[in-house]
Amino acid sequence: MLNRRLAVLGFFACTLALGHWSSVKALTASYDSADGKWYTPVLVPAGITWGAAESAAVSDGGYLACPTDSAENTFVFDLVDSPSYWTALSVNSDFLGPWLGASASNDTDGSDATWKWVNGATFSYAPWGANQPDGYPGDLPLQAIDYYDFASIGPTWGDTPQNGVSGFTLPQGYVVEFDKNPNSVVSGVPLPSAAWSSLTLLAGLAGIYTIKSRRAVAR
């Protein structure tokens, strides 16, 4: 009876450990050693508004990426340097890239915009694309920054209405920035929660092995 109970406990210990191990996330964010931040590109094929993208980023524990210098911007852009993250050609024959974390609510013609990063960083670095920002289509729409290089895929920026505009597909992606490592696994090494699962798994296996050994001796 005792052996049977030990076997059952060992089985459940293994099941629990394996279940927890399977829930450990794979590496999802890329680390930029230059600024000590992590970044994750998110693809939304159906398109997404800037507000929804920022809310989703915050829900994931981060915020929309705020590249404040050339090196950081290059790192972030490299994560979305793929046609899948960019829209089809608009009515103006240009592409819209993923959202970034800067917005302005007073952008009527592009020249009078007051841009703000969502993480509170000073807005000074701005690699605008040709003729950007332009405040299109006017009439004081809420504007935000996305990657934009007219009819090319490039690391420059443009201003786009946060909620979309007729003739344009909403940006179909965004990049999340994290101040702390969001990954459950770092360089393939499980974090403590997974390590405990490993110990539980080993304990369960050891229990089952001990029971089998005792039965073999008894025979």
C-alpha cells in the first residue's frame, strides 16, 4: 500500500513539474546591451490603432518603444525590417511601418507639434522621413509616430493619425520596450521558478525509481 501511494505521489510530482516546465516562455524579447533595454516586435495583420497598441504594450509589462538616439533606433528598426510588419501601398503610394511610443495632440500641419514619449524621455532625437511630419490630413487629428520611409522600408519616421485615416491601412505592428527582462528564460537558462520545477521533477522520478528498485529486490 505504501509503495502504491509513493508511486502515485511520484507520478503527480512529475506531472506538476512537466506542466510548469511547458508553461515557461521561450525567449520573446531581444536585449540591447547599449541601453540595457529589451524589445519585442508585435505583428497585427488586421491593423491596430496607436492607443490600442500602447494599451497592449502596457498590459504586457512594457510600453511602446521610445528610441531616443540613432543606435537605439537602429536596433529597434532591425526587429521590424521585414515586409510583414509594413502595410500595403496606401492611396498616396507609401508604406506605414510599426508604431513607436511618441504622440502629439496639437499637430495641425506638422510644424507645430509637441511630441512626447510615453516613457517620459526627452524628445530631441527625431529622424523624420522626407517631408515629415506633415500633419496629414489636417483638421487636428491625434497624431503618433510610426516608421515611415515613403515607398520604401526604412528606419526614418512619419506622423500618422492615431486612429487611422481613409485610404490608409492602420499600421499592422508595434514594438514593445521593457525596462526589465520580460523573458522567463535567459540565454536558455531557466529562471528560479523553472528551476524549482526541475527539482520537483527529479524528486518525483527518484521516488518512482526507488519504488521500482524495492520491488525488484523483493522479487
